[in-house]
Amino acid sequence: MKKQTKTGIIFLAVSVLLPCLFLALFLHENITPQKMPLETAAELTHVTEYGIEHADILDGMILLQGWLLETPDTILSINRNFILSDGARTYKLNTVLQKREDITTRWNNGNNYDNSGLEGSCLASSLEKGRYRIGFLITDAVNKRYYLTDEYLEVH
């Protein structure tokens, strides 16, 4: 009986602790921004078109939403991330692509921009206090490029 109790306790501990460990790793990876040196990417002086529709801090989380147009043939083969830069430091946010059929409808030029939406987030406490310029990091198999917009987010 004692051996069965020990086995049951070990099984229970593993079945509770293992998922908690994976959850902690997942949350850390997805809410902590990555510091990145801008020197590792080429600066773009122009992008086709973009929109920052939401940039705010709610309940300690930075939330960014918007869209970025790329050429229709590359829109699925590139990675796009929001970045925040104060000149001295740049952070890459975990960014999820969003379906944006309204962008295709808006441009109405025969191209499909449905996959142009972006949603990024991170813990505000992970960043130094300051005024950050909102930008985009665009990465493909060969190039890493960034574009800084004229829009800012103040982190207090």
C-alpha cells in the first residue's frame, strides 16, 4: 500500500508540476520582449503602407495592433514583428499575425492583403521607462529589415 501511495503522489506531483513548468516557459517567452541591436538589420526609409491602430498599456501589458503591407507574393514568406526603440535600446515584441480582409477590400487593387494584420504584446515592466518609437521588423530567409514609424508609446 505504501508503494502505491508513493507512486500516486509522484504521479500527481509530476502531472501538476510539468504543465506548470511549460506554462511558465510559454508565458515568459510570449510576454517578455527580446532586446535586439538595430545594427543587425537594414533600415528601410519607406514601406508600402502601414497602420498603427492601437498602442496602449493596459493592466501592465503593452498592446499594439496594426497592419503592414508587403508585396502579395512575399506576404506569407516573411516574418513581421513590432519593435519599440528609444534610440539606445530596441525591443522586439512577440507578434501574432491577424487576418485583415478589410485591408484587401480597402486597397481593392487585385492583390490579397488578408494576412497583413499584426498584434503584439509584452509586459510593460520589461522595458525601461521612456518614450519608444513604434516600428516593424521584417525578416525573410535572407534579409532582416526594420522601419520606424512617426508614432510613439510612452512607458511609465
